[in-house]
Amino acid sequence: MSLLTPPDTFGIVEKGLLRSNIFSATSFSFIKSLSLKSCLLLSPEPCSRTLSAFLDDCGTRLVHLGAHSTSTPKSLGWRPVSEELIKDGLEFILDKANYPIIVMCTSGNHETGVFVGCLRKLQRWNFNSIVVEYRSFAGNKARYANEQFIELFDLDLVTLPANQPTWFLDQQRMLAEEEEEEDALRSLRTSTTDKLASAISTASLPSTTSLPSALVWRRVSASRAHPGPQDSPPYTRRLSNVSVRSNLYQSHSTPPDSPDASPSDPSGGIV
């Protein structure tokens, strides 16, 4: 049994979608065991005859997108690759008819890293997660321009093929379901908040004007049945005060030894 040696920057992107640097003869046995249908080469450098012959023997179709790019270093400016290269590559790997696929460039970090980063953006990954994955493969060869290209890449350039791979369809369906759940929760929170605000604005303390008439009549009847001193008629209070003053006058004006004197009660009144 021969030893299988994967390429230096080999990795699994998705089911049936792999990434790597341009591998040497030491990895031929490992690559042959993958039964690849397509090999997408992103580097502009020509493929070696040895590699081309090996892919032909394996029945693997070589698609050299990098060699067909019309961009020049001057036209690219700060951009590490062209949008056309990434667009064509994404549309190629999103066609189920080309699977299984391996995506390669010379180092496995430069064009391939940018390409996979743009795929992750198409999959709606968080940008921080995209950068972490990119740097995990690039290591100390990571370039800020590559990360900036991923961040600014326009996804509207990509036209999704009709025959998309299963893993991509499943992810899109899950994203759609999550968005529907978030919209439903957002609508529920908005409705609950509106109802609560309406209830608070219309609430008021109970008063006699808002109480039933029967309950108001009971309150009035109770106050009439048990009047307090402040509720007594004014002429009744005046008569009561005159009687008290008269009694006090009589008790003080009669001599104690007079036979007409009558014992007074402790409160000063006449018994």
C-alpha cells in the first residue's frame, strides 16, 4: 500500500469542493484517489506537462481560467485578481455538473484564498470569519489587499447557474428560513410593543365619574346615614351650643347652700 501525501495547502471547502496549491508528483496518488471531475486553475502561469498528463490519465478536466484572463497588472491596479476571474470561477463551481472539483493556484494562498473568500461572502459568512479562514491558510503570507478585495467584491456580478450543488441549495434554504423566522419575531415584537403603548396611554385612575351610578348612590346614601359633625345642619349646631352655655350659667349662678341647688354631673351639666 502506497503512502498518500496531500498537497501542502490542501483543504476541503464544501462537499465535493476542494482547494490546493499546484501539487507535485508526490501527491499524485492522493489526488487520484479523489476521483476528481474538474480542476480549476486560477494562476496565469502555464500548467506543467507532467501535471496535464496526470490529469488526463485520471480523466480530470483542466479548466485554466487564469490563462484566459485579459487583465494586466496595470489594469488591475491594487487588486490582486480581476472580478472577471472570480465571477467566472464562482459560476463554474456552482454548477453541479462539474463536481467533484479542486481549485488551485501556484501557492494555494493568493488567487485561491481570494476565490474562497468571495465564495464565503456569497454564502453570507460574517466577514471576520472569512478573514480568519483566509489567514489560517495564508499564514505569514496573508495580504491586506486580498482581504480588501473580498470585502469590496460585488456579488451582483455572479449569475447563479440553474443546476446548483446540493450543499449550496441547502444553505440557501436554511438562510431563507432563518430570515422568515427573524421577520416573524420582529413583527411580533412590534405588535406587542404597540399594544402595550396603547394600553398605557389609555389607562386612568377610577373616579366617581367613571364608577357605575349604583355605586355612586351607595356612597351618597352611606354619608347621609352617618353624618359627622361637619355634616350637621348649621342651625342644629347653634342650638346645641346655646344649651350648653345656658346649663353652665345656671350651675355657676346658684349658691351651693341654696335649697334649690341641684347636684351637677361631673361634666358640669344639671342632672
